[in-house]
Amino acid sequence: MTVALELRQTIARAKRRDVAFVALGIAALLFAACTFVALFLDMVSDGAARLNGDFFTQFASRRAERAGILAAWVGSFAVMIVTALFAVPLGVSAGIYLEEYAPRNRMTALIEININNLAGVPSIVYGLLALGLFVHTFGLGASVLTAGLTLALLILPVVIVATREAIRSVPGAIREAAYALGATRWQMVQHHVLPYSMPGILTGVIIGLSRAIGETAPIVTIGAVSFIAFLPPPPISTEFPFLNADWLASPFTAMPIQIFSWTSRPEEAFQANASAAALVLVVMTLLMNAIAIWLRYRLRRNLNW
Amino acid sequence: MAASSPEVQIAGRLAYRPSRHLRERFIEAALLGAALVAVATTVGIVFILLRESIAFFREVSIVDFFTDSQWTPLFSDPHFGIWVLLSGTLTSSAIALAVAIPVGTVLAIYLSEFAKARTREIAKPILELLAGIPTIVFGYFALFFVTPLLKNFIPGLPGFNLLSAGLVMGVMIVPYISSISEDAMRAVPMALREGAYAMGATRLQVALHVVVPAAFSGIAAAYILGISRAVGETMIVAVAAGNQPNLTFNPMDQAATITAYIVQVAKGDLPHGSTGYLTIFAAGLTLFVLTLMFNLLGYWLRRRYREEY
């Protein structure tokens, strides 16, 4: 009798612990969600008043109420173009090589170890690499090109890993069918593997770019300045040859740098600017992430091999 | 040509053509070249950090670098004791991990073993969005929201302090730890869980005594990645922990971390090649070696405790 009672109590205790853990789990989830909400509300309450048309079309100013983020968002946009132009072809090519071509040898192992390790290198170290190599050894200066290259290297592992995962999910039968029709390896990749893995690759690219647009440390390290009252020269001109690359060499500022510089100002009016700019940046990255999550969701629903 | 029979045309297409072969080889070489950019980046990082650090250690003795208790590189009587910056890095990282490891682990166990599919569908995107917030925004949040909040409970807390930077950093790392641990737990075969359920175990007993030990390698890797992130995190500490080099392990103090120091110096206008300029590379090398050690430890842990199914 007492044994049965004890057993029953033990079971009851174990079940109570189950319930307690669920409560703990929900508390942890709420903690994460509440932080997210607090962060958002804090920015809205401090910065929403500054968000008007002028804020987007004015340059930075010594007077907080006249300062805007024109140079910052144009700079961020220009840097992202360079980053995408380098990171996407390089990352996708490297991913294709590792999944479709690479033999199992030391060279491949070396490349894989490197990619894994690079994903864990702090972003500021990329900034130091860029400062020593691009700025001082190649003489590119603190330009749009330097920043774009730096961030491209930073997100390269993200793009490579996403490409590899997307390619891996394409079934082998597709490849065999292409080979059976006499396709070469590249024809097989180009006509079959790449189109099927495109949504997955796109998801990885967007996530990579959303990380790049918010990165502050590397571009502060290369020496980007926060006070810039001009835009990079436009890439299209009215004179022959109509296109020019001067904007690549132009000094620039970017959204995260602008926020950082306003955050370091003691005046409260600049804090409002910082939170308004932070709100814009967060909405930008959240939108990019939401697109990526939505893409992945659609991808999972539509593809049934 | 137009007169030739279909057989001849097909034979012509299938014939060995050196140009086609050459094209394939060229493409393969180009793809390999792209993959080698990763190797070149590592080589570049090591080369730049070593080159500038060697120049630095020509002027500053390596013994002083590790034993001096002051970090005043720009004073007329310069001292270069890296422990001053390391103490800030270690303290803020410890606070961050004290938040991120418990919360991240509980979340991972909850999402993998307890939550319904619907809850997971909602929770995972939220965590992903949290992970996608730029760190400068977290820094702003730490300085202008968390610090004033903490001041209500801890009177006399300075405006810049390691505590609020560390706490916010912890929240930032939670999604990394929870998502990697959860992936590891979900990879544990169902049969193991079913075996335990058949023995009369509750969900929590299955989670703690079967799933967590079986997924230990992945969970350990998640912790190591979290540590590596905390040590290398820059903007939160640069904004919220202050820029004053300070040999302290007290969370209520302000102190500069290695990363915050690099940002502070790089933001200013130091001439290329000066000792002040070189210090950021020596600090960067320390940081790189530290994170490399954690990455290798994670790799070793994963191999040592890997359970094969």
C-alpha cells in the first residue's frame, strides 16, 4: 500500500515538473518576444516624430532638427549594390563547385574548413583586413568600393552555405536524367540544378544582404566618416560614355554609421534622430528577412519531389 | 550541310569537340577559383593581422603586452596591457552567456520537445527576426532603454556599464543558441524517445535524460558559437559599455572591450603606421586567436561527443 502511494506521488511530482517546464518554456519565449516589442516601441516612441519627408531628403546637420539621412540611405544602397555584385556570383559559384564538382580531397577539405571558420570570425576582423589590405595596400581609400568588398567577404559564407543547401535538395534523378540526354556537367547545372535551387539561393542572398546592411563595425573600421553632405556621383551621365564608375571611389556614409554617430552625441535631440534612423534600418532589415522567410515558406509548400 | 541525313547530323553533334571540353574545364576552373576566395580571405586576414602586429611588437615587448595592468596607448607614457581590454571583453561575454545559455537552452528544449507545431511555426520566425536586428540598434536599446531601466533597481549605476551591454548581448545571442540546439535535438531519432516513453518517462524526463545527452555535441557547439559571438560583438559594447579602458570584472563598471577599442581608434584619425594605429591590429590578432580557439574547441567537441545513429 505504501509502495503504491509512493509511486503515485513520484508520478504526480514528475508530471508537475512537466507543467512547470512548459511554463518556463513559455516564459522564455515571452521574454524574447517582449524584448522585441520593447525595442520596437522604444524606437517608435523616441523617433516616430522625426519621421517625415524631410528626414529622408536632408543631409546630416549640426542642428538636430534639420538633420536627415539622405547621404546615409543612398550610401547604404550603393554599398549594397557592390556587395551583391561581388558576393552573389562568388558565393553561388563556390557553392556550385563544392556540391557538384569538388572531388573528395585535401583541397576541398581545406576550402570547407575555411568557410566554416570564416563564418565564426568577428565582423570587426573583416574591417581590419579591409583597413590593412583594401585601404592601405591597394589604396582604395574609405570608398563605396572598399565597403562593398568588405561586406561581400563577410556574407560570402552565408551565401555559400545557402547555395549548397539549395543545391543539395535537388534530387539526384534530375541530374541523371540530364546526363542521360548527353548534357555536360555545366549544362546539367545551368539548365536543371540552378533553376530548381534559385528560390533557396535567393533566400540566402537576401538574409546575407540584410546582415550586411546592418553591419557597423567593419565599415567604421575602414574609416568611413559620419558627416557627409554630398551624394556619390550618379552612375549614369548625360555625356559619352553615359555610364561611369566614379561613385565606387566616392567617400560615403551609411545608415548604421549615421546611427552610431548620433548615438554618441550627448544632446537629446540627436537621440531622437538616432532612434528614427534606427527605426528605418530595422524596418529595412525586417522587411528583407520577412521576404526571405516568406520565400522559404512558399518554397517548402510548392516543391514536392 | 542541309543535304546531310539526320544520322550524320546527330553523329556530328555527339562527336568529341575539343572546344566543348575546353569550355567545361574553363568553367570548372572558374568555379574552383570562386571557392578559393574563402581560403584567400583567411590567408589575407592572418597575413594582415600578423604583418601589422609584428610591426607593433617591434616597438612593444610581448611580455608587457600580456602583463602590464594599464592600457594607455595614446598617452605620453604609453602602456600596452591587453588584459585591461580582455577583462572588459570577458566580463561582458560572461554576462551575455549567463542570459543566453539558460534562456536559449530552455527555449530549444521547449520548442523541440513540448511545443505544438503551430507554436513552433510562430516562434521560429520571431526568433529569426530577433536575430536579424542590426547590432547597432541593440546598442542603442542598451544605452537608452535598458540602462535607464536598470538604474531604477541599481542606484548609482553609471550611464555606461558592462551590465546592460552584456544583458542585451545575451538577448541577441539567444536565437543563435536556441536554433542550433533545437536542430541538434530534432535530429535525435524518434525511436530513442519512444523507448523512454515506453518505460514510463514523462516528457521532461525524456527531454533531459535522453534527448539532451544524445544531442550534446550539437548543443555544445551552439554554446561555443554563442561564446564566439559574444567575444567578437562590437557595436553593443561600443555604444553602451563606454570607451574607458578599465581593468575590472565588475559588471557595474564601465570598461572598453577589445572590439570597442578598435572601433574607437578606427573612428578617429590616426596616421597610418603610427603605434596607435598598430595597436588595433595587435588587439584584433588577440581577438582573432581567441575566437579561433573557441571555433576549434567547438569542432573538437563535436567530433569527440558525436553520437552516430
